[in-house]
Amino acid sequence: TTSEIIRRQSTTHHYQAGTLVQLVLGFIANQAATGISADDIARHFCISRSHLDHCIREIADTTVQTLIIDARLKELKRLLRTTDKPIEEITRQLGWNSPNYPKNLFKRTYGMSMRDWRAKQAK
């Protein structure tokens, strides 16, 4: 009998850690505003969540969740600066179910409320 190598989906995509991180960063930049999760990213790249976490920690010295949050906050600031949409509508648009978490996160990160930051940008 002859041996045959069977390719499973889990073995069809192999990325070097650096390449994977670059692809993940691009994916997050494009998709963070849609409410993606780390599990969504792992599924997209056909890798395990633990492998994704390991590569991000190794190369970027952070977590996948932190990268997603940073990208969402960046998009949040852009929308606050460029639109007149209500804050609650913007936070929902970015995938947060409740406006309280992003409001607290924004204030903790930037030292002011979204409303104050928006007003400061308008000057």
C-alpha cells in the first residue's frame, strides 16, 4: 500500500509569525469597525486562537484584543471629528452594544470625554 498525505484545512495555511502579524494588522485596520473579535481573526486566517495570540505577543508585544481596541478607538476619533452623528450611534456602529464601555475606555485612554474631545477638535 502507498501512503498518502492528506491535507487538512488546519495545515493548508502556514504563516511565519512576522508575516501573520502584518496580515492581521491590515485585517484589523479594515475590519475593526465591524465589531470583529480575536476568534473571527483566527477563523479568517485558518489558525488557532492560541497560535494567533502567541504570534501577536511574540512580534508585536501586545494582545489581539488590544490591537482591535486601538483600531476601534482610532476609528471612533475619526468619526467624532468628521461627523455630527450622536456618540451612541457611533459606538453602536463600531460594534459596541452599550455606549458605557467605550465612553469609559475613551476617557481612560485620552483623559477626556468623547464630547469634550469632539468639541476640542472643532476649534
